[in-house]
Amino acid sequence: MTAQSEEAQTVTCLPPPVQGNADYRNYKAIKLQNGITALLTQDAQSKHFAAAVSVNAGASSDPRSLPGLAHFTEHMCFLGSKRYPEENEYKHYLAQHGGKSNASTSMSHTTYQFDILAEFGEHALDIFSNFLLLHCSRGVVQLEKFRRWIVKIVKI
């Protein structure tokens, strides 16, 4: 989360992970006020910046009355946020700066990740963190469009 985020978070530092003697990277484990735990890794030799978040909610978390909700939410996150309202802004920013992203929903988790050239990482992380905070700016029309798309996928 960057200093520009809309909501201030309290960060608790956790014990660092066990590290091998040949591992030259720097690690910091943190826990945010909202319960999210993160492992920050710095590799000064890398030309890329990457981030990944795994949420402890997947298809098995879906209510019986709303099958596909986790997968639906996975896709809704990419549609924009209050701060970054353009539908494909994140995707375009990554593509313009040597980056890529992916997301997947399993039975137990939903994972989001991206990789970009290091000098563009901070801005990409700001976009990424804003949609993960679910500052969604989409209206009912977009929601219905994606609902129909998910229903089509489920039927395949």
C-alpha cells in the first residue's frame, strides 16, 4: 500500500522469514490493520517489480445462492476504482511499461499478481492496491455484463 492510498493503515512488523545463506534479497513481513499479511521482498539486482496477493476466499467460499461469486469478484477488481476509473487503465499501464498481470480463483484462494519494469512499479502498485481495496467504480450495467460473462464460462 502506498502513502497515496485513501485509507490509512496501521502496519505491524512480523518476524522475518528464514533465509538461506546464499539468498541476497531483503525481506520484511507485515500485517495490515485489515488483517492482510504481506511479505515484501527487495532484489536490488532485478530490473522488474512484482507483487502478488492471495486472498483466503475461493469458489468454496461462495454462498449456495451465489455460485461463481469469487470468480466474479476476481474479474470485477480489474474494471477500475474510484481513483483509477478507466476500465482497462491497469492493463494498459502494464502493457505500456513491459508488464503483465494474471489472476486466478481456486477452491480456497483468489490470487492476483503483476510484474512490470522496476521504474514503473510504484505507480502500478498504487493502481493494484486501489482495486484490491474494492474501491470499485462500476455501475449496474458493467456488473450485469460481467455477470452474464461469468455465467457463460460456468456453463462451458
